[in-house]
Amino acid sequence: MGKYVKLVILAFSLAAALAISGCTKYASDEDMKQLSDLKAQVTSLETEISKLKADKAGLEKMVAEKNGKLKQCQSDQEAVKKAMGK
């Protein structure tokens, strides 16, 4: 019987704590403003991510072009060395 009483007291205490804390199913104006601010921040960050991805793609293309030119220069250098007999 003692366990049952403790369980009832615990349940009542939990229910009272929830009631006192002001839990509602509606968000306050402050909560809605925070949500709106966070949504704006997410949108801004997503835009920045898209821009950075485009920048990254451009840089990767530039690196690939430079690597192609480097390989061509190395190939030309090897051809010149062979032509000179080295």
C-alpha cells in the first residue's frame, strides 16, 4: 500500500508542476517571434550555402583547368627533353 501512495503523490506532484509551469498548446508572441527569426536565419544560411557551393564549383573547375594546363606543360617538357636527347 505504501508504494501506491508514493506513486499517487508523485503523479499529483508532476501534474501540479506542469499546471504551475503554464504549459499551453499555444505559442506566445515571443515564441512566434523567435520562430520567425530562426526561419529567417535558416533562409539566410541556406542562401549562403548555395552561394558557397557555387563558388566551390567554380574553384574546382579552375583547379581542373590549371591541372590540365600543368599536365600539358609537363608533356611538352618531356617531349623537348627527348628531342634534345636528355
